[in-house]
Amino acid sequence: MPNTSRHDRLAAAIDARRDDLIALTQDLIRIPTVNPPGEAYLEICEYVQRRLAKSGYTTQLVRAEGTPGDSDRYPRWNLVARREGGGRGDTVHFNSHHDVVETGSGWTFDPFGAELKDGRIYGRGTCDMKGGLASSIIAAEAFAEVFPQFDGAIEISATADEETGGFGGVAYLAKQGFFTPERVQHVIIPEPLNKERICLGHRGVWWAEIETKGRIAHGSMPFLGDSAIRHMGAVIARMEDELFPALAKRTTAMPVVPPQARQSTLNINSLHGGQPEPEDGFDGFPAPVVAHSARMIIDRRYLIEESPEAVRQEMIDLLETVKSERPEFRYEVRDLWTIPPTMTAKDSPVVTAVASAISSVLGLAPEYVVSPGTYDQKHIDRIGRMHNCIAYGPGTAQGGLIPLRASADPKIHIVSAGLTYRWDNPTEAIPVRPVVRKN
């Protein structure tokens, strides 16, 4: 049977760090790591580095040189920190991305002010996922304080560019050997997914640019040219009439949430045809010409039951059909990137440990889900060959805030329980009482 006194000590250590959790989350939010273009990456990595070095971690700053977006102005910095225990054992790695998307408009709070009001922190990245990064740090520090001679090692990373594919972050680190099964045996990515949900993986994705080509002519005599925009319109019409209905009929056995995402989907991410957009400040008129080029970026999400080859061929077949109907139709498809679906087995050690912790700490049955979009598990699984990986973290991804009142504290306990599952028994998570404040 688990030792209750140890559980109480761990719970008390986490409880004592409540104010620290809030302050740490606020500090991280106040570093505006907006991507694109990739601002303040070194600043946030150095902040986390200083914090973890004080807690006994060895740290390594890694720049992903030569990756998409990396430049002297916007270098792609990552931090990997490791704390060794007192004996041999497995390594548990907590991975959080430090970049956030643009703020957009309509905020009633400063998006980088991290204001605490009525038990909530408001700001860009509070849930996705600086709250998760702060949670993993607090949990690991509390655990090491109570069990300083734990077996194995704990790693924490803060990585770049997840919002734009993760190629300057986890993908680069995986290629450098940071996520091999020999180095790391368990990975938890604290993405915001609700306190009772364990995310096992994600659907696949294929991004591509489709260009239709025409022939330029004066706009007063369009019959002398060939409009690439009209050709693109024919492509979209074929998508509407045939492809979208066909995709809607394909469903998966993967437990994707929300349920509407348990089908194949296609999003037209952007369209551009004809003349380039004028520079800011230009208030003149466009020239009268027939468009010689039109470009579309597509975002195709596919199921574990589909193959990437079939997904791409389906689009080629559609374009070839349009070509057979339009004699002057010419096109080009440029692959941008593709990631296959992934799903960790429910009986893997990290899944069973966290599931047991959810049951013990929150008194809830865990829900197993799959994400409609990809996250950095794709690189850990595909490049790192480390399949014992899940996403589980505080908050929800539906807004830029983390509710402290009802969910942050108990989920920190679950993360700690996940860390300690191998301390007594590799198949048993140590239950820790939840701390849920109502003030």
C-alpha cells in the first residue's frame, strides 16, 4: 500500500507553492514570445534557465540554427534542463512550448499584463501553454523537495515554434537526440485539455500550396489572356461539389474531440490571386490586368485510417479532373509539410500512471481523447522514436486564461502523481489529495 505520510508531505509541498505558481505563470506571460516572427525566445529561455538552475538542474540552451524562421534577428532558442535523482531509473520529461500566437484585437485586459482578477490570470498564453510550463516546474520542484533521492531523472524543456509546426523546437531537439528512448522513457506535454482528459495523440496533416497559372493581358481585353483566378474558382467549385462532401463521410475510430473532428477535414487557409498586395501607405489604384497566377494554401487533416499518399493523390486527381474540363488549365502543387497521425496506446506506462492519478486525486474517470490538430508529440514520436508520450495539462484551450479557483491546483497534484508513479511501483500512481479553493 502507498505510504500516506509521503502523500501528505507531497500535497503540502505543492500547496505551499500556490502563490509561486501564480507568480511564475504571470512572469512567463509577461515575456511576449509572439510567433510569428518569434520574439523574446532567448529572454524566456534564460528566465526558465535561471529558475531551474537554482533548483539543481543542469541546463542547456540550444539554438535551432537553419530551421524555418531562424535568423540573427529571430533566433530559435530552446532550453532543456535535467535533474538527476539518487539512483538508477527512468527519465520523465515535461515539454512545453514557449511561443504564443498573435494577440489579435478585442482584449479587455493587457494581453501581456498577466493580471490576476477573481481567481483568474488573463493573458496571451496563460493556457496555451505558459500555465502548463509553470505547472510542470512547480510540480517537479515540490516532488524533488519531498523525494530528493528519487530514482531516475526529471527533465523540463521550453521549446520554440510549436504554433508554426515545431520545426525550430522539438523537431530540432529530437534530431539532436534529446528524445530518444535511451535518454527519455516518459513524456508529458502539459497542453490545456481539461483536468479529466488524457490526450493520446492527434490526426494527421498535409499542408500544400496549389497554384493555378494563367496568361497576363490588359483588363480591357481579357479575351487575350487567361485568368488564373477563374481557374482557381473552378478548383474551389469542384472541392465544394465533390471533395468536401466526400471528406464529411469519412470517420475514424480515434476518440477525436470535438466529435465533429472525427472526420476528414479540409481548410482553405488562404487565397491570393493577381497583383501583389500594395505596401502599407500606398493609396493608389491597381493596374487593369488579367491574373497570371493564383495561389491557395490548403490545410488537410486526415485520419489514422488514411494514408498520406492517398490524401495527396486525391487532390491531384481533383486537379486533373478540372484540367480535363478546362483546356488551358495549368497547375502546380508544392508540398509544405506533412505529419502522419499518432496515438499512444492506452496501456502504456505514462497513460496508466496519469489515469490512476486522475482517479485518485480528482475522483474522476479519465477520458481518453485525440486532438484534432497536431502538437509536438508528432516529433517526439516520429523523429525521437519515443512512443510513451501524452498531452495532459491545466486549463482549456478555449480561451487565454487559466482558472485558478477550480482547476489549477488539483492538476498540479496530478502532474506530481504522474512523476511519482515509478517511485513505488511502475504501474501505480501515488494518490495525492486535491486542493480546491473556493475563495
